[in-house]
Amino acid sequence: MGRIKHIKTVSASLKAVNEILVKEKPVIGVKCLGCNVGEHGGEITLVAVSCWDGQVYVYDLRTCKAIMFDGGLLRLFQSAELLKVFHDCAPDSATLTKQFSLKLRNFFDTRVAYSIVMERSGLSPRLVSFIKLCEVYKQPLHQPSYDFQRLLIEDPNVWARRPCTGDMLSVAASYVKPLVPTLFTELDVMLPPDTDEWFLHQCEETRNSMLRPGSLKSGQKIKCSKDHTSGVKNLFGTHFCICPSCVSNMGTSQTYRETCVESD
């Protein structure tokens, strides 16, 4: 699995954050783990970060909540120079915002990237799981012990257990090791330059997708952040967007000023 540093104190966190920010390649893989991440009342208890050189840091927010602010971990999430690679950033982003009032900046979503690559290849866009994507690109995942596999199934609060076991750290690391450099480099090179605007739009829609419903009034529709009458279409010239306001109209060619509107 490679090198894993378990970060449990503010001083260790400050040192680790500084190490990451001065690395030659400003790209990291990120995964937030915890209790019901992405859901109402969810809590992040571990943040796993992988670096280009193979180093993995696991920040233990359950043991020391001050790591996020006093330990400087938020600098990684909000850095405009450091690219954060996620697979489906929606649940992590939602809980980071609700738990820490933190907004992601400068990130790359491998699930969105793979969907666009499939679309460009003439196939139906698909939102694949992390495990499936690792299978496609032949990235091995850590196989935990039988007892820990049972815990993952039976205990929804397994990532809040302390002390962290070797299995916990290894599984957390396995969620981020494939992201950087392999999945990022494979997908980044397959995204043609003419899809850049579309990719950024879809990443932003994904980031916001689990935040919007709770902020709406009863019966209020969600407004897509993109003005689809401006000519931004999918790669086949038809409207395709996975934001909640557009998903029911997926694949049609008309414009959507009528459907992408906010109503009181």
C-alpha cells in the first residue's frame, strides 16, 4: 500500500500540510470518510490525502477536530494552486460545507471525467462507481480482513471508531492511492480541450448537487447554474446535464430557459 502517515495532532497536521503544499506536483487525491457523509447530520471523521510521490496522509478529525482549522487542513481544500482529485465529490463537498462552512476550490472529479470520456467515445454517459473505475484502469484495492469487512457492512459508524486500526488506515488509503497519479493522468489526457468548459460545468453541478435541495422552499424548482440558451451543449450538440433541474430532460435537443428556471 505504500507509506501512510496517521495525523492526530495539530502540530503534525501543520507539518503535513506544509509538506503537501511544497511538493513538486501540486495534485492530490482526496476522500472524506465518516458517519453518513453527504446526508443530513453527516460527520467527517477521517480525511485521506494521496500525493504524486505515493505518500498518503490520513487526518484524524475524530481524535482532534482542531486539525481542520488550527492544523491547516482547510488550506488544502481552499487552495487555488493545489488541484484536488475526487471520485464523486458531492457527498464530501456537502458535508465539508455543512460541518465546516468550507467550499471546495480547484478540483477534478474522476466520475464526471469518465462520463464525458464515454460520451466522447459515442457511448451513453455513465456515472461509474470508484471500484468499477479502478477495475477499468487496473488499480488494485486493499483487501481488508474478514472482520473489518463485516464491520463495514454492519456498522454505519465504523469510521468513527477509535483507535484507528491498520485495516482502517489501509482502506482509507486505498480510496485515494488510485486517484493520483493514475486515474487523474489517464482521464485528463482523454478529455479533449474542447470539453474543458463542459467538464468544469459538470464538476460544479456535482459539487452543488447535494447542497441545493435543503436550501429550497417547498415546491421550489432548482435553477441550473448554466444558461443553456447560450449554446453550451453536450458533445453531440444536444442538451445533456446531470443537474437536478435538467436530468429529466436528458438527451433532448431543445433549449431550456423554460425548464431551468427558479419558481417561488
